[in-house]
Amino acid sequence: MAIQFSDSEKAILRLVQGNLPDSATPFADIARETGTTEEQVLELVSRLKDSQAIRRFGATLRHQKAGYSHNAMVAWRLPENADADAIGNAMASRPEISHCYIRRTTPEWTYQLYTMIHGQNPGDHARVVQELSQATGLTDYDVLESVRELKKTSMVYF
């Protein structure tokens, strides 16, 4: 069931889904701008986190600006009897991996598991792929190196 938000909650969410104010009191600043209280702002974010409507609330590192410009999406083909969740969780635990997804396959594209690997130097992602392959026994994969970033934004809901 979809969550219904009041107008003041939507106003808060419009602001917290983007960059927070660069101040010592960002939630008080948001409250002032939306005509609410700091407690209301914090309660809304806490309620959404507790209900698992949002997984986390935190800073996003712009990996390319931080020096991680050698990146690759790796598509992994899983054997039929593979424990996709266990393998995916093992891969997701690596600090070089920012995204790890299991997706449906098609007859034309039979890869099921996807990892986004970030490296600072040429060859970093290849090293991680090799280590993951050895750790999981997965040898059937395709490495799609990032050539250029065209868009990097978060979803805007309100």
C-alpha cells in the first residue's frame, strides 16, 4: 500500500531528497523553509527509515570526483543451482562494489547478477573481478567498462 503524505511532508521530502543545507543545523533549516519544526522533519525521516520505505539516510559520495574514475558494470551468469542471494551478498560486501543486483534473464541475455565496481587506477576493477571469480567459482561474466558518465542523479519524487 502506497504511503500518503501530507502537503507539509511532501515539502520536507522535496528538500531532503536533494542536497541538505550546508550548515550546522540542516534539519532546522529545512523546518524553517517548510514551516514545520525540526522535530517534524526528523520524525518523518525516522518513520520512513523504521518502516523501511527508505533503506538509509546519508551522504552520497560522487565516486568520480573522489578519484574513482575506472569503473565497470560486471554481468555474471549464475549456474542453475547457484545460491544467488549468498553469492550476491558476498559480492556486495566488497568495498569496491557500490551496486549489486539480481535481475531476470531473457533468452538473449542470460546474465542474472550485476555488480558495479569502482577503481582508482586502470586494472583495479579487473583485479576485483578476478578475486570475485575465484571466491565464488563464477567464471562466466562480461565486463562492461564505463567510458563516460552521462547522468548521475538521485530520483526526485516530489
